[in-house]
Amino acid sequence: MHNFMKSIGFSGVTTKKEMDQLIGKVLAEPNYKMSLRAKNKVGKIQLSKDFGKNFGISVVGEYDEKGFLNVEYCFPYYKGVTVSDYDEIQIERHADKESYAGICDDLNVSVSLIFFLQNVLEYLDAAKMGDRMKIPRKVLFAGLAQKGLVILEIQKNQEQKQSEIAGNQMRNNLLAAARAGDLDAIESLTLDDMDMYTIISKRVKHEDIFTIVDSYFMPFGIESDQYAILGNILSVTKQQNELTKEMVYCMEVECNHIIIHVCINEKNLLGEPAVGRRFKGEIWLQGKVLF
């Protein structure tokens, strides 16, 4: 049973029999279907069914010699709509099954972003090109959250917002230079971190931590594609799962200048989300790479 099924409104699905019934619905009435041929017959296949706007369940399997479909795995998904650009996106296979992870370097979070690849068969189809396959550079990020919290925003005037944008751009330029081996950039970043530590150490004695920390994006737990995030809510819609009638919140969240579309069950969100407020939670990061 996938831990994030409840994120898209399937909190009542707790047994293998119920999960098999859901898979049957996906196989019977898919909204999306893609297959790859192997030796003049259909081999790998991916079918997806939406149970609400932009969210649903995807099933990946393979046909055997007798034409029977063997389901390898399934996963809940939420579709992102904002394109993020990178110099290069690498794709790596998971060890236990033929699912894949995407990896890209993002200067805004100073770490490599690792996400679960949603469009597996599109990648396998593109990979048949071998060395002729173009390096993917664009991805649509989305996240499923098991639980979350809505907190108030930090009030900033226009001058503070512009200063923050300029400061972030300067830091990204220094990070790029440091990765290229610029010793002056490395020294400057080290001094900036020391100054930041000193400032925060003084402020935290008299202020709440969430008035100091505006946004964060950091790895969470032992799974490489799960992250703890805090970000500004840019848009929010409340939708209903067509099958279970459970309500879910679909939010566009800006976190460390990265746009992520987050889906969470209404039951598991504390607070009322609204534009301008902030979302805090742990997400399973997914991505659709544009090949």
C-alpha cells in the first residue's frame, strides 16, 4: 500500500483487495495510456486515471508471452504545471523495480534535487535513441504531502522583497563561481554563512524561528526524494476526489524560489490555506520531465 494514497483522497484504502479494485478501475478506464513494443508485441505499458483535476493513480506493468498484464507497481500522482529549467537532468533507475529518479542541481537550495519520475515510458521511449537522445532540461515539479500546517506570512515591503531577490541572485552567482573553483567566491560564501549564523543566533533569543526563516527546502528522512518544505502559497484550490468524495487541497507553493504544486488531503492539513500564507510540511517530490 502506497503511503501517499491518502494525499489524493484515498485515506480509506487500507487493504490489498481495495487497492486491487482501484488498479482495476485504472486499467478499465485510463485517461492516459502509453506502451512500448518489444519483438513485435506490446511490452511495457503505463496507464493513468485521473480521480480529480490533475491528480490520480498511475499503473506500470508488462505483458507476458500469453498476453496477460503483470502489474509491476502503481503510484499516486499530482501533475505540476509550472516549468522549471536546468542545465541538465539526469535519470537513474531504482534498484528494486523499473521506476526512475530524476536528479538536477539547483543553486537555490544548494543541493541536488532528487524526484520520482512520473512519465516512465516517455523516458524509456526517448532512451531508445541512445547517444542521440537530447539531454532533458525541463521538468514540472509536484509534491504529495501526508500532513501539513498553514502558518501566517512574514510582512515585507517592496524594498525588502527587491533586496531579497537581488541577494539571492548574488548568492547563486557566487555558488556557480565556487563550483567552478573560484577561491574568492568560496571565501565570500564562507564569510556570509558565518555572518548569517551570528545574526540568527542573536535574533532567535527574542523572535519566533518562523519570523526569521521565511522559506526552506531540505531533505527529510531516509528516502532520497522526500523533503521538508516551508514556502509561500501562490494559489490554492479545493477539489473533490470523484470516487471517494474526500476533499483535497491543491496548492502552488514557492519554496526557495522553486515552484512546486502540492496536493494534500483536507483531513491532514491544519489551518486554512490562502494566498499569501505559508505551507509547512513534508512532501514526496515528483516530476514530469519534458523529453
